Amino acid sequence: MAAGSETALTPSEYIAHHLQNLSTGHQKKLIDFSIINLDTMFWAILTGIVAVVILTLAARRASPGVPTRFQCLIEMLVEMVEDQSKSIVHGDRRFIAPLALFVFVWVVLMNALDLIPVDLPSHVIGWLGLGSVIPHHRIVPTADLNGTMGMALGVLILMLYYSVKIKGGGGFAKELISAPFGNHILLWIPNLALNLIEYVARTVSLGMRLFGNMYAGELLFLLIALLGSIWHFHANLGVLGFFGNVIAGSVWAIFHILIVLLQAFIFMMLTLVYLGQAHDKH
């Protein structure tokens, strides 16, 4: 977690440097779909593939005999997700339950990247001689608002899909204009406005909740990393900074493991809740 490679940077510049993504362009508007954060895409896809591999290996190695520790762990996860999906989603869960399991494992893996020392990616890029090609690199997709909002938009698409599939196009449209105040022509517009706001609020809150927690964790790791390198910023507190970095970094990393798991569980649960609501008829 040391910041020794950034001797020419001030603390503010050091943090700003680590919070910049490797993008295809400079974003000038609030929403610009033409710009892609390449590091977020790379690590999100990579962890997604790893999640699929882990679950596939668990399925192929499952046996009725004495289970291994790995099989026990996956079976516990499957049982947890199955119990939660059964109590929340009242309908066909053949796709939703496996999806929830994958989402949990995927988000755990993405969040866990935050436990990697903050300067390690920069050192690796420097060792490979790619510093001029990759000037910035963030490895935590869930600490990027674009990544979490993309996941939230995926959940929104599934919500709309199941709403139309379960209730039919006409039934879903009728629900939009008749709930929650009733099917009266004078209430159609207020009902529609409230339902649209609710869908937007669900999507934004789902993405912002995960992003906010992981971004705060990443920022705190950067602040702790500065403790180990304060002598580079003309402060004569080298020994204090080193021990502060080691102790504070270790304590926060241990506590952050809980955040990694908890945020993945919350994201999975909210996904199940929203998809479960799409199955309910008003």
C-alpha cells in the first residue's frame, strides 16, 4: 500500500491520479455513452469469467460422497440463494436463482479487488514497460459509477422483461396507470409519474449504493497508503507513517472484507426483490 512510486506527486495529485480511469476519451458531459472506461470493462469481464469458471467447476465436481471444502462453500452459497429466492420470487426461478448466485459471486470478486495494494497495478504496469500506454488504471469496477450503474440498468431491463412476460404488455401498461391510487382516468397521469419515478429511483439507488461504499473504501485505502509515504511529501514522520500504514491498512483491510461480502449480498438481495416485485400483480 505504499506510495513510493509517486515521489513527484503531492498528496492531492497522488489521490487524483489513482482515481482516474483508463478511458477512450475525456468525458465532458454528464452522460456520454461514447466513452468507455477500459479498465472497468476489463476487470468486470475478467471477474465475470472467473465467477463462471468457479461455479462450473463446483457443478462438475459435485459428488454425493464426502464434500471438499470448496464444494461445502458453494453448497452453502447455493442453499442461501435458493432460500432467499424462494421466499422473494413467487414464480419460475429456474433462471433467477442461478442469476442471483452468479451476481453474488461476481460482485464479491469485483469488490475483493479493492484489497489489492493500491500501488501494485502501477508498479506492474511500470515493470512491463507500459507506463506510456496505460497512464491510469483502476482495478475495482464497482468503485466506478459507470460500472455499477451499468449493472443496475441490467437489473432494470430484467425487471421490465419479467413485468411484461408475467403480466403481458397490456397488463403491465394497465398497472403503470392504475397503481397505486386506482384505475380512474383522473389518476392515470399521477400513477404513471409515480411508477416511472419508482423505476428510476430503484435503478439509481441500486447502482449508487454499491458505488458509494466501494468508492469510499478505495479512497480510504489511498489515504492509508499516504501514511506509509509521508516522508516523500516533506514530512519528518517516516517511522510513524510506516507503522501507521501497516497497522491502519491491516485493520481496514480486515474490516473491508465484511464490506466486500455485505455489499455483494445487498446487491443480490435487491436484485431478487426487484425481480420478485416484477412477478407480483397489483
